[in-house]
Amino acid sequence: MTVGARRAGPVGETPPRRTVDERHLRQIVGGMTDGVILVGTDQSIEWANAPALAMHGVAAVAELGRDVTDYRRRFELRYRNRHKLPEGQYPMERVMAGEAFDEVVVEVAPAGSNDVRWVHRIRSLVLNDDDGVPNCLVLLLHDETERYSAEERFEKAFSANPAPALILRLDDLRHVRVNRGFLEMTGYRDEDVVGRSIYEVDVLEGASRRELAIERLQEGRTIPQMEAVLQLPEGGEKGVIVAGQPIDVDGVGCMLFTFADLDGRRHAEAALRQSEERFEIAFRLSPVPTLVATRDGNRVLLVNDAFAQETGFHKTDVVGRDAVDLQLWSDPKAAATIERLLRDDGRVRDLDLRLLTADGGALDCLVAAEAVEIHGQRCVLVTAQNVSERKRTHVEVAGAIEAVFRDTSWLTDAVLEKLARARTPDAADGAGLAELPPRARQVLDLVCRGEEDGAIAAGMGVSRNTVRNHVASLFRKTGVRSRAALIVWGRERGIAGSSRAG
């Protein structure tokens, strides 16, 4: 049956300019994959369906060009290696020359553009009339743009990935790709690997489950992680962890092998073990009571021998329990204070706290703390230096000196100087005096002579409140808390009490 009338194509498309019979239409439909372009024997582009137009970024057949020559002017075709197709090698030109082809892959871009827009896989079809004479040439186009874009992204990622990897073709078990990571790890060159069979470069040698790996390789299935040994080109061996994942490369079944350097991991694990051992020894033998607790929940993880000896707690009574529930500190807010200081300052130094003991006593301690991470868990390392004896001695000495200075009228300057030296024998002469203004220095001089506020006020011609303000200011600037301590501070720095009020 011959179709004599011109048939209308899809909306927006120009109908073919020649008549075709029903057999021809069946041939077109039967051979169509995605896009279809009909080319007349006079090289004119007669018709194209919507997918073919979309694969060229146009809306009408006329935009493809009037004929083959016009098409070449409008579109630039390249091979996959980015070389331009020369004149006479465009698929339309080849089919016009009577050449039949099944698989031609080309990159397509508008003329003058360097950016590839589409990738077409093209095959040809010749339609003959009843006498066997060609009367219509057909190009069948399949859009491979997404596939090749994905493969290109994979190639770039594979080459740039620092993790060692290579690709083995499954049909002949030959390596077809190798990345820089594998070459750097093993010392092989690219030509030492690519094209060689797995029997020549055996990446499964010494595998802990070699039989399973070979079975999975033959079946093209995933090979689970396992340890293996690679033979190096210069001799020696490299311990690795290897795994295989089946993939398609250019439509060919392959196995992607990835590797992890087991030697490096072993060295890192050994270094970590040594570090943990050193920490454990230092922690256990430290003479200062020390504990480790979680920052979330305050659960005690470790205490050392010194902690048990100083507090009387057995380790089993403390480890695993909440430090707050144990009431280790006399201040119930101690744990919160340590956490706040860690959060604000990153560390804790010389914090005065009282550590409670198993028998109900308390130890005056200077506490230090550092944030640490143990097995991925946020923790705090706390040391509590027992200063109870030292603090008791300081209190007793300060009390005795303060009692002496309550009445200094019977003491000579020499005795006062000796008491001051005994209070803090290593104080530097004159330290801090330069920071005092003249009026404050005068008040300090009179205080060191044992003068009361009233006498100082009368002698200086000021009110008692003014003198008290001066004395309070001296307390702040010198860091002392009592008049006796202020006298000692002044004596330590050479104040002999020689000034007179007025």
C-alpha cells in the first residue's frame, strides 16, 4: 500500500516532502530507538521526530539545516577523544556514501561552541522502494549524554582519588585502569599494571579468604573486605585490605578493586597502643590524686592509686559512678564550676576545692583540669594536689604574726624586719612600691609605724574616712586582707616607718 498524501508530523515539525509506503513506515518504527532523522537521496533533511530535535536543542526540522552541508555548518561533531570529525565523516555523509554502521558515538555541540552539549550513539538504516532502490536514508539516534557524563565524572574521580584503586575487566581478567594512589603505594608504573592479567599482578595474593574472593570474581559479585599481600616490583611485600565492587566501564563488565594500606594502619595502631600505655603508666604512678570522668554525666572512668590512698576510697567504690552522687567535693557545685571553666577557658588551674574522704574528712586541694578525649568520648582529667598541711602551716604562721602585730610598741625595727622576713623570706625588696601613689605610700609608711587611723588622720590633716579609704585601697593593691598583713607586706619591701604625718 502506497501512502500518496503528505502526512503531518508531530506538532511543530515539518511533514516529510516525499511519499512512503506503509512498509517503509513499519521499518522506521521497528528500527527506532529514540531520535529519527530522515535524509533524502538528494541530501535534503526531510523530517525528524521530537526526540531528535531535542537532542540538537532545536524546535523545528528547519533548524537542523536544509541539507547535509547545512547541518555540518550548524553543528560540530567530535569523536570521544575530542577530535573533530573531518568533512565526509559526519554520519549523514557516511550514510549518503552508502556506508552502513551500527554504533557510532559522537559528541555534538552547536558550531563555534567548545562545550559538548550532547553525546549521540547513531546507527543507519536505508529504506528501499519496491524495486530495491534506496529512496530514503534514516539516522537512528540514542541519547548517551547522561551516561557518558557519569563515566567522565567517574574517570576524573577515579584518577584524582588518593585512595589506591584499579579496575579489572571481567571477560579476560586484565587490568584496564589504575590510579595514582595505587602506583604511589606500590611503586608500580602504569605500564606495569594496565594490560596485565590478574595472574601477573595478583591483587588477591595472600588474601585471608582467597577462595571466596576468586569465586566472587568469577561470578562478577561484590568481594568483601579482606586482608591480602601485594608483591612489590622492587621486591618485598605490602600488607593491604582489599575489596572489590562490580561496575560497568564503557558498557563492559569490570571489577573495581580498592585498597587500604595495612602497614600504615598497623603502625598507627602500634603508636596508639604505645601512647595509651604511656598514659596509663603516668596516670597510675602519678603521686597526685587524679581521676578521669565523662563530661556528659560526670561518670568516673578512672582513678589512680594516689587518689585511693589520699581519700580512702577503694577504686571499685568510685569507678562507674556519678561524681556528683558520690559527693567527692564539699562544694556541690564543684563539677559545674570545673565544666564552666573548661568551656570558657579551655582549662582549669589552681582552683581551691575541698576533696571529701571516705572517713568524712576533707582535704584542701589545688585542682587542675584538662579536657581530653578517650575512645571518642568527651572526658575531663582532674588532678587534686593536697595542700592541707601547707595551708595549715601558712594559717598558723600568719595568725602568730598577726597576734604579734596587734601591739608593736615593744618591738624594735630590727625585730619587725626579721618577722617580716620570716613571713616571706624570698620577697623582693621594693617590689610593687613604685605602683603606689605618694599619698598611699605615706599612709603605708605610717601604718607600718603602728599608727592608728585617728592619729594618721590628724597628722595628715584629713578625715578618718579618707584614711580608711587609703588603707582599703592598699589592701586591694597589695592583695592582703588585714592590717597586720599590710605591715608585713610593707616591711618586706623596705618600709621602715620613717615618714611623719603632715
